[in-house]
Amino acid sequence: MRIGYLINTYPATSSTFIRREIEALENQGLSISRYAIRRWADELVDQRDKLEQEKTRYLLSGQVPKLIGSFFAEVLTNPVGLMRALRAWARLVGNAGGGVVRHTAYLLEAISLRRQAEADKVAHIHAHFSTNAAAVALLCHRLGGPGYSFTAHGPDEFVDWGRSSLAMKVSEARFVAAISHFCRVQLARAAGMNHWDKIHIVRCGLDLEEFPQSQEDFHADSAFICVGRLCPQKAQVLIVDATARVAREHPDVKVKLIGDGESRTEVVSAIARHGVEKNIELMGWRANDEVRAELASARALLLPSFAEGLPVVIMEALALGRPAISTYIAGIPELVDEGCGWIGPAGSVDHIANAMLECIETSHEALADMGCEGRRRVQDRHDIDKNARELSSVFTKWKK
């Protein structure tokens, strides 16, 4: 059975979890065609992502003449399917309150996807995220292309879901994968409880062989590690404030921020304002093996986000036997509690600082126990092979 995977931007430094899922499904015997709307604008730093890019076909990036040609070919060869898609297109535009140009691009991309999927003998399209990729998959299906499903992550997907036509996307999908119980509930709220049974919890997963439990001891100079795009949702600016407070009692505290993004200037300014240049290191994006090495020697992962689904980096840190400091939002409390770390309200610098202080003052033996419990939870809930088997079984139900 051949599945088409559709992602907005792929591969990207922040989408390693999708690559792992595809590889695990292929290990289950499925054939996967990779489709993406656009290339990632930044340079890829991981060799496996670079190889993945060579396997991916793009619907928009560098394909505008092909999109236009495919549209006119569809007018001639598939007028009935095109009319069905135009009715869905009109609903998407109406629900969004406009955006004709953007939705016209979705329609052109859907036409290209339908034709490529037909040539590749794809039996089903699976999109990641319920945003534009799911809209393209829906329009492709209306054109006469394969049925579709999508994985929803949140949290932005659950903001103003009427304008994003989330209920329509759920209704027309063969099934929907939710990465957490929280995510499943949000999808049901948007689409109605009559769709409850088609919403399956399929968690993001790790190849645990890539994340063996770290044998590194917890040292006095072990750093706190934050991994992720520098952006308001991940609250790295608050990490700077919290670190300044911690440094009053522990002047040698170290924090490493791995990632880059729109908040970099604000973070740099905050570091200078608080005078913690010697405490906080901005590392930029790093290859996956470098990130693993940093996490494996960390005192704890530090991720006090405002908005998340269920971050894969928390799973990575716990799998490596490192505790996590995070916030009780969305799906995070389904994995993190006092058994494997610290969790507090989003936006509270006091809670971030206090958690860091407690972590510094916790014995190495207690930190190791937290790490063992975290790894046990990841093994139980986030093993990529087990989760891929669950997803594969759902795909197989729809084999034509």
C-alpha cells in the first residue's frame, strides 16, 4: 500500500518527528511518497534531513508554471471533479472570511497533488497539521484523488477553528490522528462528538535506539538546555529573567539555548539587560546528534512555553534520562509531572526560577531517579515503532 505524506514545509529542523514517523512506517512495510508545499527557507543542518529533501516533491516551490499547466489540463480532463472541488473551495473561502488568492493557491496545489498521486498510485494522503496541508488534501480528494487523513498537533490549530474550516476537514477525512488526549478533545469540540470515533490518539514517537539512557553523571556545572525556535510561544525571554534570579544564589548557573528565530534580538537584549552573558549561551540550530549530546549531559531540559502541543524535545530529554522543567499547558501534563521533573503555570518567572533552584539543589541520585521514570514513560507511550504500528493499522483499514 502506498501512502502520500503531505506537509507544508518539509524537511525542516523542527520536523524531525515527521521524518522519524515516515521511516518507522516504511519499516512496517508501507511505501511512502513525500510531498510538501514548499522548501524550508533556511539551511538544513542535519545530513538525514538533506537526504530527505532529495526524496520530497514540492507542489509550490519552483513549480508555478507546472501548477498553471496542470490547472488547464484538469479543466479539460476532469471538469466534474473540478466542480466538486470548487464547491469545497468556496466553503473554505467563506469560512475564512476571504483569502481568495491564498485559497486559489491551495486549489492549484491540490490539482498538482491529485495528478502526482495518481501517477504514483497513492491510495491515501496523510497530512501533518490541520492547516493548509489538510485543506490541500481535502481539495485533492474532492477532485477525485485519494481519501485523506491528518495529524493535528495544536495549539495554533485550535485557535479560531471556524475560520480554518477544522470541522469540515474532520468531517471529510477518513480519520484524524491526535497527538494527545487534549488534542483529541479540541478536535471533537470543533467538529462535534459524532466524529469522536474517527479521532484516534496516535502519539509522536522516538526511535529509542537513537536515544539510549545517558550514562553521564549530573555535575555541578551541568547546564540547563532549552531546544526550540526562538519565539514568543516558547518564552525564552522569561528564561533570561529566571536565570538572572537563580544566578544571585548560584553565580555559575549555565543555560544553553539551541535554536533560532524571531525572538533572537529580544533574547539578546534581555541577556545584556540582566548582565547574564556568562550564564546563557545562544547556540543557534544544531544537528540532531549535537542536540542529543547536549541533552544527554544536561542537568534538565528547560521549556517553559506559553503554547505547545506536546513537544517532542521533552520526550527526547526524558528518553535520555534527563528531567524536564515545563508548563502545564495542552498535552504536556500527560507526560510531565513531579515524578520526572517540574511543571508550573505558563508565564510565571517565579515558577521557572524556583524549579531551576530546586533542580540545582536536588541530589544527583534523585535527578537520576527522575530520569529513569521519564524514560519509562517514553518507552511506554512514545516508542516510534509501537506508534507506527498503530498508525499503519488505521491506514490499512482504508486500503482499496
